[in-house]
Amino acid sequence: MKRRKLLLIPLIALLLGGCGDSSSSAVVTSEAPVTSVSEEVTPTGITISGPGSLAVDESAYFNVTVKPEGAPQSVTWSTSDATKATVTESGEVTGVSEGNVFVIATSTVKAEVTAQVPLVITPKVIVAPDPTEILITSVDDLTTVSVDKTLKLNATVLPVDASQEVNWSSSDETKATVDATGLVTGVALGTVNITATSAVKESVKKVFALEVVEDAVSQSWEDMEYSLHSDFVNKNTEDGTPFKVRGVVTYAAPVTAEGTVEYFIQNGTEGYYIYKQDNDLFPVTVGNSYTVGGYFKNYFGTFELVDVEYFVPHDPALTYEVVDISDKDVLSLDIMAEHQASFVEIKAAVVSVLPTNYTKAYNVKVNVGDKEFTLRVDPALMSADEFNAITTLFQGTAPGSAIDVVGVMSAFGYGTPANQMKIVRSTDITAAAMTDKQATEVAAASLEIVESIPLNVNNVTLPTTLEGYEGVTVEWTSSNAALNTETGAVTHPVSTLDLTLTATVKKGTDQTVRSWTVTVFGTNLESLSFLHTLDLEDADPSGSYGCSNTKPKYTVEATNDMVDLGDPVTKWQLKNALIGGDNNDKRTGMYAIRIQSNNDQARSGRIELQDNVYDFNMLEFDAAIYDANRKGMVLMFEVSTDDGVTWTQLEREYTINHFDLVKYRVRTGTTGNVRVAIVLKAGTGQRINIDNIRLIKEA
């Protein structure tokens, strides 16, 4: 258009020159516009500016500058994948689906002058629906509370994906009060209404009618005989059985913010675990002797006394004995039952497995004779300083080292309980110091690398020193320049590639070398054809515990664990896996697959494609650790070229050490229509979330 207007100027000049006088001709023959036409600037480059990410359904304008100065600024807009993002003639880009895409601008004057910028399309911002109803429940469905006692009420806001925040109130605080968590305290006899009101919609509320009653004296503790320790350690003892016990306080955890305390008392070799005693009402002092009255509870194999009602000093003072169990079967529940909640000692155990992460509760495995036994370190049972002191000791201990340790015998397990020793004091641990070689081996084993670098990651952290490993240094090398190990900078290649990342861990003259295969995503999205996407968003609405009714349990025998989902709809088998949507599931939308390991590899979690209709050679998916499950779980991959009759395991594996979703890619090395399976390596009931599975054909 501009060129056409400028070309009219010489024509008008000629007409004026033929029809007018000399003055009119002189005005036109200055002809500055004519000069600009003959010297029109040719575009040589384009610069695009705009945001680096957009959410699905979010829009933003991108701007261009065509160079050099004076060049026509008009461009044609496009994107590399219209299923990820679209763009209008004016440069307004809209996110369509989660993933990576390029925004492209091409000069309308010179088509070979073009530019592109990467754009990450993030999950759609989900707006929680308005609350419609509130349900209130109480422990054991109680509708009464005693004077000076408490009753916990729980509110569930419907629908389940609405805001669960509620405000609690009492109709008569002279009868009962309620705190912000729904904990009701009886004040005086009478009836009272406790109301839960939605914090985001005050018209939605629920009233819970409650009666405040006299505190019934459930047990005459003064007249009661002392209970038998054999009954306390008997798995057949019924919950709620009253127990009167005595002992010296051997250890007490820090008092919680709610004013409760858990502790251990022991008389001779007979120990008891007291759980969440009201420390304001019954303050506990380590080293003092007490008589305690409470009620028995078997919590998944841990025997404890709860709801303490009687707590008085015991005179005379009592003593306790630490029993050496080194020559006993520490794995036998029957043999170790008599030592539950008691301090015991193990001598000359051998450290077999150390954790790779010490930030939360962790286990240390030791060999006691021919039995591998668990030492449990839980920060909830101790101060931060004590936890750090214990952790420092274990970090300075190498596998194969001899160790003497004192702790509290316990048992726990959701299925069959397993014995373990609770370590609560750093002074109870004596271990041989590591050699420099052992220090490098343990430090190398503690390194955690995310083995995938998707397009939205442009830098990775490669530590050169490790906290807790004094004098240890780490040097890094990469087999490909895509990862600069000096700066951590990532230069994404055109095509996705695997490189070898190597850490050389040194101390003194000793060193240990450890390597990882790391996948770096390529920028050429045009070479990828996305054939099928399984993002779970077409799964049926939630049933119990936030799980989709399409696959609400790890095993659904009626359907043989089959689901028909995705775009296009495709049959998958989710073995030892469910479709979860609770607050602990890591997901980009409503749902993700929650896959669970099993000690038997044949029963461990498996996500298997059933339809043989896709000619793909690459698998893409998002993965993260479910809730706060253990790090170090391994994903394996299998392919079948004969309709699932036989399966071949791929060499590529991924170790999952992160709690946020990370995108992964695996090349299958196949041609033609095949099946693929994502398999969780055998383990003890740990879980991983898998989301946004894609079958891709890479040209």
C-alpha cells in the first residue's frame, strides 16, 4: 500500500508539469518523496518482544521491530504449533494447550527475513467453583462434649474442588467455644450450635448442634491396680482399654504448638509410649518418675497410651535398664514386643544403606547379624539442633562401617508392622569415622540430578561443595556443549539429545566418579507430530478421596484396570495405579495418574498402552513424587512390537528425586505401530504422579 501511494507522486508531478506554470512545476520538482521511493530500505532482521510464558486461554500482544531503521514494519504472524498457541494478524497470542511453541514473525516485504521466539504454555489457571454446601463431621460421630474437654469438628466444602476455608463460630460461648481449626471446648452444661461458614461465600454455612455434658468419670485411677506390661505389648489388646502404668521419663519430644507432648517412660526393662499428653495440665520432666493413667491404642503396630487422665509423681523414684538386643532376632515382632517403647542397645551393627536425602524423616539400614534392620530418625521427635547433630553423624558414616547405637524399640506399618529403632539422641550413636575414599563414595551417592532439561529450563545448578561433607569438592564435565558445566547454562539443541553428565567427587587424594544420562530437549518442534495425549482431564468426576471414578483404586478387577481416555480416545491399562486429584497429587489440571510400587516387580505400578494404532517413536510425560514419598524411585520403559505378547525393556531409565512436575522424553527406537509401558521399579509402596503422557512421531 505504501509503495502504491508513493508511485502516484511522480505521475501527479508529470501532470502538473504539463498543465501548470513554472512556479507549480518548481514546487513538485523538489521531489523528496521520489528520492525516498528509489531508496526504500530493505528489511534485514526482525526482533520480537513479548512474554516468555502464557497460561492456557491467556492472551498477550507480541511486538516486532523490523531492522534496519526505516524498513517497512509490516509482518505476518504465525506459531509453530496451532494446537499449543494461536496468533492474530495484530500479534495477539493465545495459549491453547500446555507445552512449548515458537511465535514467528515474517516480513511481508521480504519473506526470507523472519524471526521466532520460544513461548511456554503453562496450565490453565483453574478458578475454584463457588461453594454450594458444607458437611460437618466429628470424631466417632459424637454430638456431645464434656465440660473442660474438647471435640474436633471437621468441615468439608462441596464441591470438593471449591475453597475449603471456613470460619467457625459458636452460638453461645458461655456454653462452648470453637477455635479456627474446629476444635470445640465445653464450657458449661447446655446446648449450643457450632457453625461453619464458607470464607468465600458467607451465605453457605452449616450448623452442628452440640450438647455440653458433665465429664463422666470413666476410671477410678487411684483404686486401679497397675496394668501388666505384657498386656500393653499384646497386639490383641483392644483399643480404649484403660492402662495404669509407672516409670521414669527416659525421653520427651519438644512440646508442640498445641501444648501437647509425647514421651517414653520405663520401669526396669518395661517401657511405655505416651502420645500427645496435655503438657499444660500434666507437665512432663525428663528424669522424673510418674504414675500415668490413659487408654491403649494400637496405631499400625505402634503401641501407645492416649487421652491421659491421671498423672501424678511416683515415690520412690524409679530406674530403667537398657537391654542389649544384638544377639536377638530384631525383625521378629514376637521377640521384640517385650521391648516396645523401651531403650535398647545394638552393638557392632554394620551400616548397609544410608539415605540420599536428610531434609525430612529418614531411615538408616544396618545389619544386625544376618538381619537388615531399620534405624528411624524423625525430626518431629526432637529439636532441630538434635536432628542436625544426628544427621551429621550419619553423614560422616560410610556403608560398611561398624556402629553402636541406643534407641527406642518400636514397630510400624500400614500392612504388617515392621520393627524399627527410633534414634532420638546424637550421644547414643558411636560410629567409625569415614576414610577420605569412603567420604567421596557417600557424597557421590547423595548427589541428586534431574535427568531431564525441558525447553523452559535454561540453567541447572551443579554444586561444587556438599553440605555436611567437609573437605569434599565436586568437579563436573559434560559430553556435549549443550550443558556448560562451569556456569550451568543450557543451550538447547535443534533436536532432543542425551548427554553424559559426570561428577568427580574428591577429598584429599581420593575420588569417586559418578555419571548420569541427561536428556536435553530440542527446539525444533516442527519435527514432532503429537499423535495422542493422555492428560486425564476427560476422566469422570471425583469419587472418594479426590480420586476419579474412572479409576478410583489401585486395582479395579471388574475392568481389569482398563480405561478409555485421551485425545484421541485410546485404551490404557493402569496396573497398581489410580487417577488421583487430591491436594497431594502433583498435576497440571484436575487429575494425574498416581502409580505405586510393590516389592514384587510383577505387581509394581505399570501404565501400558493397549491400542496398536500409533506409529510413534518418542514418549513424553510429566512426573513428580506424590505427596512427600521417598526420593530415588526409578521409572523404566518397555516396548512391544507384537501386540503385547513380548516386551523389551529400554536402556533408558529415570530416577525421580523432585516434588514438582518435570517433563521427560524417551525415544523408543522403534518404527511402525507399537505399544509402550511406563513401569515403576519394585519398591515398598512408594508413589509417583504421571501426567500429560504424549505419543510423538519424531521426523
